[in-house]
Amino acid sequence: MGTVRNLILDASAVARVCGTARDDFRSTLFDLSAAGVEVWLYTAEYPEIVRQVSTLTLGDGSCFDEMQSQAQELLKLNMPSFQWLSALSGDFEKIDHTDLLTQALMTAAARLGSDACVVTTDPRRVKRDRLFIDDEAVRSLTVERKVNFVDLATQQKCIRSSLEENIHRVLHHGSYVMGPEITELEQRLMQMSGAAHSVGVASGTDALLIALMASDVGPGDEVITSPFTFFATAETIALLGAIPIYVDVDPFTFNIDVNRIESAITARTKAIMPVSLYGQCAEMDEINVLANKHSLIVIEDAAQSFGATYKKGRSCALSHLACTSFFPAKPLGAYGDAGACFSQDEELAKKIRQIRDHGQDSRYHHIRLGINGRLDTIQAAVLLAKLDIFEGEVASRQRAAARYETLLAEKARQGSLALPVVLPHNKSTWAQYTVRVKNRPLVQQLMTEAGIPTAVHYPTSLYRQPALEQSTVTCEQSDRAANEVLSLPMHPYLTDEVQQRIAECLSEAIDASGAEPSFEAMERGIS
């Protein structure tokens, strides 16, 4: 057999596992599971699993309730980490009168992908189709030990039951646009952020665009922002005919340098849009003071920082308006594009709700220009399931960041790399864990060859992007960061072993790159 990623254990295989305390078949399954193979039990086989597993200790003839209780105890005790694979209606469309469950298992395995098979001790099933394998074949399986940049699969295991329930609820009530899950999500986002108002929208980009429109930003207006961020920050400003005014970033946090903002304010300035980059809030108090002094609106681009804290407040509740993204790779991510706007002002929130729905204040009555920026109900259902574990995941990200800091401390002391800096009054969500290195292309290539994924957030200052190019602007710190930043794998499910491997690989790649140690120790505010 070759490499597999998914194993379905049929009832006979489950009974084999639960019935052998010291058996290399059971040990092999444990090893495969620990190496990243997903082990599934098929829900349509539940009665048969109960019967076969409980028979090991109770024998035949017991009542089903007693058998079920015993089976659940044995599964809990003996099974490696497993998931219940839902039985879908399509599994039974091909009626097989000789063995309906065998056909259903084959269909279920096929929908998991080409790297799935069914483990059985029934020789008839092994003879029937190559999807079925026996214990001897299990022992010959190989596993590709892959390091994930983000790990949505492990997260999904934690919330599979609530995900499926939430999505099926939407399928049944049929309110796919502006269904009840939208209101529920908005309430929970308000509670978590502390914002007075939350409005779900179709994406983080739409959130920025809608917030700018609600602030009456238009042609000729200037909006002060960071040059070191994702393209959407400045793109939405330019789409409205306004002009992005770039203020260079702080070299430690990569957030906008508040000491440079006031000199960039002119009579045409309409708003300040700080970016809370990599999950750490910008210096919002100082920014709000400047905005109040010059009668400007502040829009926090919190696409990466929902869940972060700043002093005694939380991201998305620190300014007039805030916008976040629920792109799948974010700390709180949907299974597609999604986002939200936040406001402390009721009138602004009202405008946002109108703008996201074509400027309507009632059906077919449009009092302003808007967009189709509504959040899909199914994405809200996914986010509701993820919110149940979100705070725990943020805590896990904190621990992963602390481990990285310990593992990479020696290289940082040598000046071979610069570690990220979180200011003492901030708690980051660690949307990315981003270091600085020299000779980045070679370092990145060597890590890729070693099986370690990396990313660059971001390789080009916004004013150097062809669509937004401004030849008169130079932001030295932004340009330097664009040449040096390197993001390492970061998610709540990183293990000590994987982080050790990543750190060792990075250290070896830096040494092999030939770059001279050149980073001074960064003393400011190291957390």
C-alpha cells in the first residue's frame, strides 16, 4: 500500500482494536493516528459497531442499552483518536441488495478522497474492492509527515459535530441570505469584542469599503494608513476615489508609527486607518487623541486582530469604526470569504447595515448608494461553531508563540534573526508569527526543501504596487520589512515536536544562507 490520509474502520476492525490489549494491529493504528492519519468510524454502522464491540465482554443476548453503554466505554478506552463520519443520503443511492453497508462504506471512502480506504477483518470485503484492506495491508501503510502552515483539519475535528448541526440547520430552514444565524453571530461578536454594534458582511475587504463609505470618504479625500499591509487596505480607499497617505511603520511592531501621523494630516484628511498587523493592535490611544484633535474618524483595520487586547480594551472596540476579516486562514475564519464591521456609534452602524444591502432602509427603498455586502448564512453558521473554541485557540497561539521565542532565542541573541515584538500592554492573536531574516529567498528555499512551509506577509510596500504606485513616497522601515519578514507556521495545534523541527530547520537554513549576523537585539517592549 502507498500513502494514506484517511482510514475508515468498519465494525469488524473496531471490534478487533477493542478486543486486543496487546496487538501490533492496534499499535499500528495508534502510530498512524499519531502521525496524522485521520481515523473514522462510519455512523451508518453504529448499531453493528455496538453489537460487535459489546459482544467482546457481554456476549450475545444483552439489551441494546447495556450493549451501547459497554461499547462506548470500550471505544473510549481502546480507540485512537477518531471521528464519526456522517452517513449522507448519497451513500445509499446505489442500492446493493447483497450488502448495502459494504456499498455505503465504499461510497463514503470515495468522498473522503483517493487517499482513503476501509480497514476490515472481513475477507469478503477485501476480495470485493481495493478500497478495503486487512490488518496486513495496514502494517505496510506509509505516512507523509507534513507540517501545515495553518491546520484547519485538526480544528475541524474539534468542532465537527457542531459544524454539521449548524450547517444542516441552515439547509433545513432555507434562509441562506440574512438568516437567523447572522443576528446570533453579530450578538456574539459584540459580546466578545465589547463593541456596541457588529454587522456581518461578505468579506474583510467589503468591511473596509463599507466603513469608508459610512464615513463619507470620497473623491479627493485623504486617508492616512500603513504602507505595510495587505493590498485591500489601500485598495478600498482608492476605489472610492480617495488618496491613501502612507505613514511609515514602527520597526519593532510593523504597525503605523504614531509619531509620524500628525505631520501627514492636511485639510483634505478625512480618516486615519491604522492596521493591527499580525494580530497586535496599533497604538490606538495616541491615534484617537490625534483624530479628536483634528476632527477625523478612526477606522481600525483589524483583519488579523479580532480577539486581541489593547490595554483594558479589545480590538474592534477601540475606535469609531473597525473592520475584521474571517478569511479561512485568520485566527477566527469561515469556510469562505466573510467579515464584519464594528462601531460604537448607533448612526454609523445604521448606515453600515444599509450600505451592505444596496443602501436600503426598507425593501426596494434605497436612500444611499451601497453594495451587495451581505454575509452568507452558512458562513455565519461555521463561525458560530468556531467561536465556541476561539478563546482557547487564542491561548494556544500564545503558548506556541512563547515556544518559538524560547527555541529561537539563541539565534536572536547572535543577531541572525529578529523575533517579533509584542508591546507589554498588548495581547496578540498571533495571526502570523513573523521573524526577520537576511538572504530571505535562500532561507525560504532551504526550508521548503526541508518540508517546512513559510510565507511572506508582505513582500512589497503598497505604494510600490503597480495599481497604487506613488513615486514620491518612501517609507524606509516598510521597505526594509518587506525585504526581511518571514512568517513561520502558526496555529493553535502546533506540537512541541513540530515547533522544534521548524526552529531547527530555520536555524540551519540561516547558517547555510551565509548571511552575516546583523540584527541588533530588540530591547523595546519584548513580551
